[in-house]
Amino acid sequence: MNIKAKLTIGIGVLVAMIVLLVVLAVVNLQILTATDPDSPAAGPGLYRALIWISVVGVACIAIGFTMLLRLPSAINKPIKELTDAILEIANHNYEKRLNIRDSAEFAEVSRNFNRMAQRLADYHASTLAEMMAAKKYMETIINSINEPIIGLNNEMEILFVNDEALNVFGLKRNDVLRHSAQEIALRNDLLRKLIRELIGDIPQGKKEPLKIYADNKESYFQAKYMTITQTKTDNRTPEKKGYVILLKNITEFKELDSAKTTFISTISHELKTPISAILMSLRLLEDKRVGALNPEQEELSGSIKENADRLLDITGELLNMTQVESGKLQLKPKITKPIELIEYAIKANQVQAEKFNIQIEVEYPEDKINKLFVDSEKIAWVLTNLLSNAIRYSHENSRVIIGARSVGDGYIEMYVQDFGKGIDPRYHKSIFDHYFRVPGTKVQGSGLGLSISRDFVEAHNGSLTVQSELGKGSTFIMRLKS
Ligand code: ADP
């Protein structure tokens, strides 16, 4: 029965009872007014009428009360059931069903509600299945990459990790997923190093390839760190979601590189002997022990000597470079006065400076400069190379300055300044790379001197920097701890 029918019947019964009550009252009143109050028929008639009025009145009150109690709850109950069910659905409980039979309207509502809940459940199951399938697919892709990958959220929890990474790190999937990478790093050296690099504890320039022993062999990996950002459709500013650490296996390149280094080192070694023999023969020619040379022959032997010297310099530079690259650079430090290194560099460049009529000026506040504890051969080589560059890249008839100064905190700076053509700021970083030469440089060279110099200085925990302005000249500054 629907609510309308229920209400109609209830109110109808109530109205009928009230009408009956009124009729009885009126009849009773008529009896009272029509009958002589002292007649014997008046008493029982009145009594009967009163009984009827009382019965009908009590029935009216009972029906009224029943309706008062039952009617609101008959309407409220299904509404409450419906509201609760809607809340369940809102909380993603798509299994919720209604079974209201009290009224036809609510029975219809509950049937429609159940149909909607079933559709939502089907939809949810299908999207969930699709999402699970997509997740599985992504995991398969990540796992099929044979380079270690780790994904972290902003709180540094490990969200995903592929099999290769587990193998390289020596970890188990269940021990890492959803765990704090920083906590795992406490007992895993490799992860600790990566996390330190990721959060910027290790300066950019110092990032060395990682040497890892896995699968019974030594491998080299280059770490790449990516910050994952996401732009929401309603918000244009990208939001940081986490990080991905990717380790690129560079073992093959390392092996090729080391083969190249060995090759260069062997060739340079092998070249040194014949070049020295050429220089020795030239010295004999210059001595005129095998007879005097005519002017043309002298000019030719001079040119041969110049080129042989250059070849010897280049082989020396290549050997130095291979020493650094193969990690075989061994420092033999001893206490050295900076002025000794300066004098060595000047002596080594004297001939060249005279050739271009370049004045070498020394700035050296003798009494204030501490001694250095360095491999004097290596640091003298650096100063010689810087002074040679200053002379080679200066204009003829100009001057260069070589000097040393204390800069506080126990540091000493040794510098070489020239007033040549200077270096474009674009190249201030690259000139320290192997084989790099500023485009358009006409003076002959190998592009190795500055890179080796920086390696030598950094091996002493020092720094080599440049200050230069086009057209005004350059200053190379080597800073070392005294
Ligand atoms: P090389 O001088 O043998 O080419 P370097 O490594 O010593 O190699 O120098 C790299 C490059 O830096 C040079 O080719 C040159 O272009 C530039 N450079 C170095 N020193 C100076 C300088 N004092 N003035 C101008 N350019 C310089």
C-alpha cells in the first residue's frame, strides 16, 4: 500500500469516527430534549447514548494516537534507510542494497537504488581491474629495463623498484616497498650514497661513477636523478611528486675508456724514446761535432728541434693525463717554498718569453708566505703550463705576471696573469675539459694542459680557477692549503 492510501484510510477512519461521535451527540441531545426527564424511558436511553459516545470517543482517541505514533515513523523509517544507504555508497560501499517493502513508493525507490548500486559496483570493478592491469603493465615495463630503477615519493618512501635494482643493491622487494629509503640506507652503503647525492649532500662536481660488485663481477654505474612533477588539470603550476633514481650501466664504456687510456699511455711511452733520440742527434748537429751547418741547414735543424720539443711536450701531457685517468696519479709531497715553484716555471719559459719579447714580472711578498706541502714536480708543472699559456696567448712585447699571496685560513694562491686576448665567459668552464680549445684559437696546442693542471691541483685538494675578460687578458688562480 502506498503512503497516500495509508493516509487517506487513516484520516478517513478518523473523520468517520468523529462524524459518528457528532451524530451520536446530536441524537443524544435530541433524545434529551424530546424526552421528559422524569419519564422512565429517559434514564436507559441516556445511559445507552452515553455508552456509545464514550466507546466512539475512546476509539477516536485510540485511532488518533495510533496515527500520531505510527504515521511519522512509517514515513521517516524508509527515508532514514535511504539516507544511510546513500551514505554507504558515498563511502564506496557499492555492495549496499535496500529492501523497503512498507510502501509502494519506497519499494520503487529501493529497486532503483539497488539498480544504481549494482551499476556502480560493476563500473568500480571494471575500472579497478583496468587500473590493476595498467599498474601490472607499468611494473612489467620497469622490470624489463635491465638498468636499476628506484622510485620514491616526496617523503622518500620507496614506491617501486625493479629486479635489477634489487639485484644490484642486494635487497628484497618486500623489505623495501613502502619503506623509508633513508632508513634502508642506514644499512646499505650504495643506497646511502645515492640518497646523499639526491638530497644534495654531495656537490655536483664530485659525482664519480659508482663501482658495484654484483653478479660476481665489477660494474660501473652512472646515477641519474629525476624529480617527478605533475600538473593537475585545474592547476597550472607543477607539483613535485617524488624522485626516480636511474643507474646507467657504463661498464662497457669504462672498459673502452681504460683500453683507450692504456693505448695512449703505451704510445706516448713508445714515442718518447725516438723523440729523445731525435733531440740528441739535433744537439750533436748543433755542437758541430759532425761538421758545420750552413744557414739553411741550421734553420731546418732549428725547426726540427722546435717540433720535436713540441712532440715531447705533447707526449708528456698525454702521459700525465693517462696517469690521472687510470687513477695511478701518485703524489710525492714535500715542503716547498712557493718562490721555488715560480722560479722553476720562469726558467722553463724563459726562451719562449724572450722569443716574443714578453716581460715576466714576479709578485712575491716573501716574508708573509707560508711554505706548501705539495708534490713540487706536479705543481711546478701546473705553473709552467699556466705561464706557457700566458706567454703563448699574449701579444708580442707585452708582459705577464706570476705571483703568490696568502689569502687567510691557511690558504695560498699562486696566480699567472696576462694581458692578452682573454677568454669569452662562455668557455670559462670548458677550457678545463680534455682536448677543449676555444674555437678560433690559432696558437698550436693540444687542449690538455688546463685539464691536467686542474686534475693535479684537485689531487692536492686545491682549486684552479680563471678570471678573464675578452680583450683585457686572463688570470689563472691556483689555491692550495699551506
Ligand atoms: P692548449 O693551450 O694546449 O690548447 P690548454 O688546456 O692549456 O690547451 O688550454 C685550453 C684552451 O684555453 C686553449 O686552447 C686556449 O683557447 C684557451 N686558453 C688557455 N689559456 C689561455 C690564456 N692565458 N689566454 C687565452 N686563452 C687561453
